[in-house]
Amino acid sequence: MSDSSTTQNAHPASLDAARLDGTDLALLAELERNGRLTNAALAERAGIAESTCTQRLRSLRERGVIRAFRADIDPAALGLSLQALITVRLGTHGREQVHGFERGVRTLPNVLTAFHVAGADDYLLHVAVPTAAALRELVLDHLTTQPHVRHVETQLVFEVIPGPGLVAAGQPA
Amino acid sequence: MSDSSTTQNAHPASLDAARLDGTDLALLAELERNGRLTNAALAERAGIAESTCTQRLRSLRERGVIRAFRADIDPAALGLSLQALITVRLGTHGREQVHGFERGVRTLPNVLTAFHVAGADDYLLHVAVPTAAALRELVLDHLTTQPHVRHVETQLVFEVIPGPGLVAAGQPA
DNA sequence: AATGAAAGGTAGGAGAT
DNA sequence: ATCTCCTACCTTTCATT
């Protein structure tokens, strides 16, 4: 196993629709379901030799098609049993403000993902917290205090429903 | 490698804050960054024997702390270079409507994740599509046509910003 | 719960097609 | 680009502490 930490971000600048053949798609589909499949098992399922599989995998990582392999961890098991979506509007929208806010978000604990969106709102933050009190603190101490934040709105998340997977949606039917 | 596909969902009903010691957290933190770390490397980083690491890992999966291992795939590489957040409001909110809608969402291609939220809106769908035309089709053919959908609003996603990771936020500082 | 040893499985490269 | 074969490494069970 090459074990290059997360996958060196040596992407060639984000390729659009890398040329992926059926074998690549099969590998991706398997690895999206089970990222810890052994190379041997993967090769067998795709009907190719193990060494070929190794090379294909390396190529997919180097091209940035596979960005990383991640353990999918239950937030509740870490004591983060409350999730919320927080809508954020900035007062000014220059490059500096945007970059500043994003830099902050990347290190804000409790933020799972942030979306920069078009429209009246600027950001949507998906967060996980232990308690309602922690959520309030997050909003009051780390968001409304940020220099260019003009408006914040919080929605409780009842449930997160996974979609059918990326590869299922790939390439036109 | 035990290779039980995704991780059999034999969770004990969703444990809240499973008892996780420092070693467990170290393992989770590593695996969140690199889910394909070998057991040997993981053991070394955590300062435990390889056989111990195997057991810890098995336990974490069996308890549902680790739900799965997934390849993180670049949507653009699959030709899905446009992302959006779609807000959905239902007309009626009985159990049947909610379950029906969720069942539909789970099989809707292009849906990466759906959030069931509290408030004026009922759902937020994170989708990835190849083109603006495909987005329009998704909304018109698969959402507004659903029986209990009353209102749909679409926001373009400029950028998805990853948070610092779940484990970073775990347990109070 | 954690460990070391040992058997069996796996990874990735060299060289040929 | 793919394959077969080979060696070094990895995984895991089990007896032991």
C-alpha cells in the first residue's frame, strides 16, 4: 500500500471529465461503497490483474479523480449528536472578505462542510455540536463576531439522508 | 482485511458518545485523513501492537463508530461539474409524505446528500449535475412532479469548503 | 484489554507481450 | 496498457500475560 497520507494534492488543476473507461468506473463504484477493499478483491471484481489494478488506482489518485480515502465516522459516537445548517450573509463581498471568511471556516471546529453559494445568502455551514448550548456558542462567539458577517440563521437538522452515490450519477445514461 | 463490504449495519441502535479513549480517537483521526492507512502503519502511529490495532478497529466498526470507508471522488472528474443546493417544502407533513419523499431521494441520481431540517423548509438537497440543463430537468422532472412538493428553490454552489474534520471537534476541549 | 509469533494472504515491481 | 511471477510486507488468529 503506497500510503501517501491523504493523496498529495498534485492535481493537474482539476480536470473536467477525465477520460474514464468502464473499468475505472467500476473501481470507483466499488471504492465509493467500500474504500478499504483490498487491491486483490478490487482486481477480481473488475476482472483485471492485481498489478493492473494497482496502476489504475495510482493513476486515479494522481489525476485527482480520487481525492482521498476517508473513514465515515458517526458524529454521535464522538458526542456530536446535534447537527445544524447555518446560513450566513456577509456585509461586503470583496475577495478579501470572502477569503478571510473561508480561512476562518476551515479551522472552525464543528464545521463539517461549508458551501459558498450564489444568491441572497453567501454561505451555508453544516455543523455538528454536542449540545444546543454549544450551537449557541458557535454562532455567537465564532460567527456573529466575525468582521463582515451581517446575518446568521440556524436550522436544526433532523436527519441526514445519503444519496445513491456519485458514480451512480456519472456519465449520461 | 476483513472486508465486510461497507460495514454491516449491525449497530446497537446508535450509541451516543461511545466510550472512546485517546487511542480510539487517535485511530479515528488518522483514518479520517487517510482511510487506506495499513493496519501496520496505524498501529505504529498510535503506539500499539498490530494485533491490538486490528481488534480496536473491529470494535469501532462493530459499534458503528466507523460507519464505512469511502473513496472521496471528485464530481467534476465524473462530468458532474455543477453543484447546487435545492430547498424543498412539502405541502403536508405526515409520516407518509415524509417517508415517501425520503424514499424517492435515496434513489434520485445526482443527490449527494439530503438534509431533513426543521423550519419553514423541509429538505435541503445537495446535488451534482453535468450541466444547467440537467439541473433544470432534475428539478422539473423529479422534484416539482412529486406528489407533496409545494415549493422548490435552487441555489448554485460556487465552492465546497471542507471543515477541519469531525474528530477535531470531538469531546470538549 | 494487550501482546508476540507464525501462517496465510496481499502489494507492487520487473520483465515480457 | 496489460499480464505473470516473485519477494517483501501485511493481516489476523491464537496462546499467553
